[in-house]
Amino acid sequence: MTRQDFLLRLRSGLAGNVPAEEAARLVDYYDEMILDLMEDGRSEADAVAQVGDPNDLVYAAAGTRPLPAPSPTSTLTRRRWRWTLLILGAPLWGSLLLAAACILLSADLILWCVPLTGAGVSFGFLLGGAISVIASPLAVSGAWALALVELGAGFILLGLGMIVVWLTVQITRICWRGHRALFQWGLAQLGRSKAVIA
Amino acid sequence: MKPRTWFTTAGTLIAIGTLIALVGLALVGFDGDKLSDLARHWYSVVHFN
Amino acid sequence: MDSQMKKGLIEYSVLAALARGDSYGYRIIKDCPPVLELTLSTLYPILRRMETDGRVSTYQQTHNGRARKYYRLTTAGRASMRAFVSDWQDVETVYHQIEAAAAQLPELEGPNR
């Protein structure tokens, strides 16, 4: 980050969070620090990096200062402005929000594909096994030896099917936990307040 | 049911099934033609022909 | 160092850094003992607080073509430093109490405490 970049972000981050003169003091202070670090031999990028992330500095500054009480009229105009900008900007943040939601949904679907596959496989095994066992007596007439093969295969399939069922249940449990975590994370993102920089 | 019972049942089924199938195959003499007959029969059952 | 102890010591260390003469932010950080782990962002509120309560006064001076803010110790600041030094006797008393108790610890951990 360049020094100008840093100062711009710091200034715009502080605006509205600290009184104007305090913001000016903070910007001057950190600007002075950056220039002193550079004088000491560091490059511009290193000096800016050493001072820290403008976001963090804004949080630190805003945290230690009480917000000035807003005057009644300015709150109304500010609120009107906020709504206007919100509506005007809807195509932008709306599409971003939609895209984010779709990505989250895709992740969820991919998550569920695994247990779904497991369920499909177990169903196939169990059904096939059952059919094999039941149909075996009806097997090729006369060649009852083949009926045995069919019966045996049926049992094998049933046994395998049972194992796959157990695997699917375990995987479903894991996926359910993953799904809940994903969902809660998604909701948490909506609730978290974010710093607006420039 | 308990996982142990589940796995025991599954394992038993597989073991018995393998045994029976092998016996059947032995009696058939591991004949490829007869086995394809079996396969065709199974196919028709599954497809309700 | 324990962070609570650091908090108690940091501002006096900054005052001490200014006692030798007027100084500016970056130099203050370099002059303070590294054990205090004073950073750019932690120094700022301390300087602000001391400017507000009158222990420190500020002025601008050009340096290499830019304006630099200098801090100067005031009378109140000097008094604050002297108060800290005289308070140290009380701190030592408490320290000795803790030190004595810590020295006895192995005996106190016996079965019949």
C-alpha cells in the first residue's frame, strides 16, 4: 500500500466515526510516523505495513472515543440519504448478495451430493439383493445350481447394502453438521457490522 | 439396532452368500454360458419382462 | 510483563522520555524500554490523554520540509513523574510481601496446609 492510499483509507474510515479534528490529528500522527519510518531507512511499503491496517486503526480510534451525539435534523437527512443510496445502489449490492447466496447454496448442494450418492448406492444394493434372493427360486428352470448362485449373490448384495447404509448414515451425520455450520456462518456474515472504507 | 449387531448381520449375509454362490458356481462347473443365462434371467426380472 | 503492570508504567515511561528534552512520537517509542512493548497505535491515546490533562504540551516544528508535532513536559507532568517515584516506596512494600510469599511456596504445598 502506498502512503497516499493508506492516508486516504484512514481518513475515510475515520470520517463519521470520530470528530473531524480528532480525525485530522490521527491522520497527521500516522503520516508523521510513516515519514519518520521512511527517514529511518524503510521503504514506503514497509513503513506503511509497520504502521498497520487502516481498518484496525479506525476500530481502535473509534473504540476509544465516544461518538458525538447526532443533531436531530442531521439524523433525518442522513437517514434519507442512506435510504436513497441504498435503493439507488440496489442493482449493485443486490446482485452481489444474490451471487453470494448462490455460491452458498451451491456449496450446500455439493455437500449433500455425498450422502445422496450413498443413499442411492445402498438402495440399489438392497433392492438388487432382495430381488436376487426372492427371484432365485424362479431361476432358470432345471438349473437349480444357478438358483443357488443367484441366492448367494442376493445375500452378498444385501450384506454389502447394509454396510453402505451404515456408511451413508455416518456421512449424513457429518454433512448435517457441516450444513448447520455453513448456514450459521452465512447468517453471521449478515449480522456482523463492517467498516466501510472509501 | 446396535452397530455391532448391524455389522454382524451384514457380515453373516456376505459370508453365507459367498458360500452359497460358490457352491452353486461349482455345481454349474463355472460354465460361462449358463452364467450368462442367469444374467439374462436376472435382467428380465428386474425389468419386469 | 503483565499487561496490567505495563499499563501502570507506560505513561510514566513516556514522561521520562520527554524529561531529557522535547521529543516527537517516533523518537519516544525508540527511547522507551522495549519491555513495555510500546507501539505506534498504543502511544497515540497516551499522548492524547496527557495533552488533555495538561501533563504535556505540544507545538509544531518544520523538519525536512514537513510539519512535525513535538511534545514538551509541563510542570504538571514533572510533578506527576515525581509523584510516581515517591509512590515507588509503597510499590516496593507490596513487592516484598509478594516476594516473601513466593519464596515460601514449596512449604505451603505440603499435605497439612
